[in-house]
Amino acid sequence: MKNIASVKLQILDLDERIDLLHERSYQPDLSASELKEINKRKKKLQKSRQKLVKKIEHYIQNKDIIN
């Protein structure tokens, strides 16, 4: 893996973006379509986050096998 630190920063960034969308989803003045769009984006960010976490886990697992 090129740079674990950069992947960790990406995960932190995704966490912040997910939190912001989560907070926005509780606004009472949102229409149903806006809420649906927010949930859709949040789900996409969560999926991206999971992929990055799996990359790190895979790298760590392979590193342990080699050492």
C-alpha cells in the first residue's frame, strides 16, 4: 500500500462528512426528497469508508504474514 497515513486521513475525512450529513438529516424543514438524497449520499460515503478500512486490514494482515 502506498501510504497508510493518507488512507487513514481519507477515512477521517469520510467520517466527518458522514457526521455532517447525519446532522443535516435531522433538520425538520427537509423535504422527503432532500432527506432521501442525504441518506443516499451518506450510504455511498459509508461504503467508501468500508472499502478503505478493508484495504488497511488487508495490508496489515499481509504484513503480519510476511514478517
